Amino acid sequence: MNQDFSHIESVYWVFTQLCNDTCDHCYNMSGPQGERISQEECMQVIDHLPPSMGRLILSGGEPLADRKLLYAILDRLKEKYEDRVQIMLQTNGDLLNGERLDTLIKKGVTRFDIASIDRYHKLAGAKLGELAELFTSRGVSGDEVDPLVEKENYLHKNRLSWGHWGATEDMWLGGNWARGRAIEKGIWKKDPHHNFCSILSGARNFLGGYDDIPQEISIQLWRINPCCPGTLYPIGDARSEHIPDVLQRVSRSVVFRKLNNGDPWSMGEHLGISREEAKQKTEELQNICLYCDHFFARHMEALNPGTFRPLPVVGEE
């Protein structure tokens, strides 16, 4: 585990949940009425990002559905980091055209990931050929397909690159997306043996210390999380807290150290909850993320009371 959090290898920031689509598998309920935060709040988040990052992944929602905000974010990032951080954009591609692609490249985006090539998105990949031609016309290479998983793949081969992927029965719904519309629509894969916590976008290595996957944290709007689906209580508020300070704080918690190890079933051992009991509860709930929620809800005292804010309940004001 790292001792110094002034550098983070990867930050995944959902800065808007506004979207032009309402996919059935969406874990954060993105759509035309998706939750948003203000430009001022986004600038506060940027102010609290670490001094050094390997890459920053901007996602949604659909980033291009909130273009004015996206462009303001990119301008502020360039002002703060110049070209020292790789800026990556996850988009469904529906709203991308030549003019917008030119603007994004000018503002510092060097990697584009089309995350919509599956049956859950409105166009289900129908625009892929058109996007390939568009990227080729701007000199954006399609040779480096998947930069997100391998630790060493920071895409230095090509200055500009793009790739594409989508939700499958094995990944991006299933063990991880027991959240949002996937729960509402009943399409999450009920698999208590799938430990999403142990892979990239799960909590493993969010505090660092492992060499096989990047150290990555997730920010949902302002909520700092150790994983992409998000824990029941975020570990901090990026609008008002410096992210290195938040990571330093939670690194002292045995609960979050277990999550950093990708072992959520051991979170409660210091409370007398055995791994066998935790796995039995996961079997009952049918999902590791739901077990994590169960643990957080019942053992708040183990997480330092008053430190964390619960996620809002869907439908609440």
C-alpha cells in the first residue's frame, strides 16, 4: 500500500450523469434527467485532484451531452496539468462529429473509448463504421484497443488513439453492476462467486501496492469511491477535500485495507465476522457489491462515524 498519495495512477471521474440514452444496464441511472453538478463544483473537484496523475478518465452519463461543462473541465485541466496527465474520454459516440472531435483534441484529449458496442445501447454499435472513418480522418489510431486493464498500457505508442467495447454478460453487468437501472430492470447477473472487488474498477489497489493493475479511484460527480460501482458511503467529498488527504485517512482503516486487497469478505474479521459468514451472506444476497452495502449499513461504527455521507436513495429529493 502506498504511503504517499500525491500521485495516483488512474482517476475515473463521472462528472455528469446527463445522457442522451437510458440504457437498461446503467448503474448510475444516467439519462436525460440524470444528476448533474455545477461548473463551480467541477472546478472545486479539479482543485482537489492530486498534484500528479497518470491518467484521468472522463465519463458519464454521456460527456458530450454536457459539452459546455466538458469543455470547461478540459480547459481547467490543461491550465493545471499542462500535458502531464493523459486525458481519456469515455463516450457512447452518438454525439461525436468532426467539429467536436477537433475541439476535444485541441483541448487535450488523447484517448477516446467508445463504450457502447452492445445490445443495451440505443444504436447498439451501428455507428461504429462511421466513427472509425471519423477517427482515421483526424489521425487517431485504432491499433491500441483496450488501454484500461493492463497496468503498463498508458498508450505511449500513438499520440492519439481510440478503442471500443461494451457490456457483456461477463463484464460491465453481472457481479459489478448491482446498482441503479440494472437492479431496477432485473438484468444484473446474480453471481455471488464473482468477486468484482478483486479486479480493475473494483476496490483492489485503490490505495496502491500492487503491480498488476493500475491504482485507480472513482469519483461519481463529487463522491470519492474506492471502486467504480461505489461503496454505500463514499470515502470523501471531492468538492471540499483534497483527494490525497482522503486516501491517507482511509488507508488507516482495516476495512479499506481489506478492500484494497480485493478481499471484501474479510472486512469484518476484526469485528468477529468470519469470511465464511460473509460468504454465506453474499450467497443470500447473490452479489458481492450488495454484501459490501450490507456490511457498510450495519457496521458504520467501523468506518469512523461522521466521516462518510450515505448515497442518496433513488427517488429522494
